[in-house]
Amino acid sequence: MSLPILHFARLTWPADWREIYGREAPMIVELGFGGGDNLLALASENPSSSVLGVEISLPSLRRGARKIVSAKQVNARVVQGDSRTVLWLLFPPQSISKVVINFPDPWPKSGHHHRRVINKLFLDLLATRMIPGAHLDIATDHHEYQEVVETCLAESNTFESRTEGSYLVSVADRRQTKYERIALSEGRVPHYYFWRRNQVIAPDDFPIPEETVVPHVILLPSLSLDDFGQRFEPFHIQDEGIHIKYLRIFRSADGEMLLSEVYVSEDPYRQRIGLSIRRRREGDCVVSLYEMGFSRPTRGIHLAVKHLVDWMQQQDPDLKIVNSTLVWDLEPD
């Protein structure tokens, strides 16, 4: 059984789970599966479901993948990516039948609290991706995080508890995770939340970004590439809620291309890309997305190309636009 580690940036948005698993089946998702033992058990106990483990850590992904292959658990897969990005990009609305979050990193320092996976915005996203009646199981041993989880769940109108109270502090015959055993051995009391997605309609404020054509702009500058390279200084643009940082610029050995390193942050995806300014034999220049890595031509990438061209026009008022595939119209001269 060959089981490559999936990566969210290399899959279609949303992912074609039917093709990936070779069948149509309910989706169970474990966010942050750690060593992979619970993920494997979920797959074994739910043979009629497709089980997906989500992790950032490459060592955890490798361990999980090896265990799945060794157990020949054909209904399990692992994907690299942070939980919010994977849920937002890879799952269409109402497509998940169960979500499991066991002992997420509490990020205890106050400056790191924004990295915690569970917050109001995350539950709002989760509500759009889960089918009505889908189960949400959360466990944590961190007291402060437990209060955050309880508050967020209580304030959500799209989830309801499956138990009499908000949480339990003991669960008979529970399959304990590695971190759970550590917590218990050190005297901490885990809290277990067994909730479900209710019937309340959740507004879908998390549209999956549309991929467009690969952006490029053909232009006729009066300045040389050396001129542009010498005038470049790092700059930052914020437009339509998209943050773009132009970090540095490099010149090719043959002098026929400049390559700008650019960071594009747009919900829910962050990309570090290269934008090239390439001189062609025809005498014109092409500004385009440089082919490296797994860049996706989102709206933010188009916006990054647009603002690079805007910067070039500021340096060279005589620059002429010949053609453009941008989602914004740049009028040819």
C-alpha cells in the first residue's frame, strides 16, 4: 500500500476526496493527530468512513503514514497543513461527519494565544464544514485553554452538548492518547467535550478562493532592468484585506531577468512567491509569477503582480502597458 503524505497546497480546492479515497464515504477528521495511534483506531473502528489526519509536524506525518501503511488501513490518509487552512480550502460546506481534537497545543504564553486552534472564528468555520448532527470531540488538560474552549462553545449557536453538562472529567473505557497519559501521570485533570453540530444554519463567511489564470503583464519600459533593480527598496502593500510584502530583488546572471521575493497573506492561505521581470527578444518585458514551488494563482497573487507593475510605473512614468491577464484591468496604452 503506497501512501504519500498529502499537502493542502498541492490538492484541488476543494479536494476531490472521492478520487483520493477511491470511494464516496462520510469524512472523519482528526486535527493534530500526533503519534497517529488514535487516527489509526478511528480508521479501524469506522471502516465505512474515510478518515483524515491533519498535522503540521513532518515527523508526526511520517509516523502516521508509516503506521497506516503497516496496518494496511486503506480508509485513512494524512495531510500536511494547519487545521484552519485545511478545513477552509479542502472541504466544501457540510462535508464532514465528525471532528476530533485531542489535546491541542495550548500555546500558554500570552503572545502566542492567537496560535491556538480553537476560538470563535474557528468554530464559525467548523460549523460551515460539518453536516447537521456531526460530532465534535475535544479534549484538553490545560486549565486556561479549557476555559477558552468552554466559553467559545457556550457562545456558539451552531453547536450543542451531547452530554448533560458542557464537559466531562472522566470517560469510561476511553482510549487514552500519549499526551493524555502524560497529563494524568502529572496530576492534571483533562476535560472532555462531546458536542454536536446542530440544525442552525451557519453563514458561510469562508468561501473557497477561486483560482484564476496565471497572471502576467506585458509592458514596454524606458528604464533598463538594472535601473529597476538599483531603485528597488522593500515595501509593503495592504489592499482588500490582503497583505503583500516585497522583500528583495535579485538579478539573473545573464542580466535578462529580475526576481522579486514576495510574501502574500490572504485568508486562509499564505504564499512566499517569486515574481519575475523578464526581458524578451521582442524588446518588451513580462512581469509574471515565477515557476517555483507550488504557487497558486489566487486573487492575492494577481494583486501582487499589479502592485509590482504600479511600482515600476512610479519609477518609469513612460512605461507602457501592452497586455495583461490580471483580474484588475490595466488599460493598454
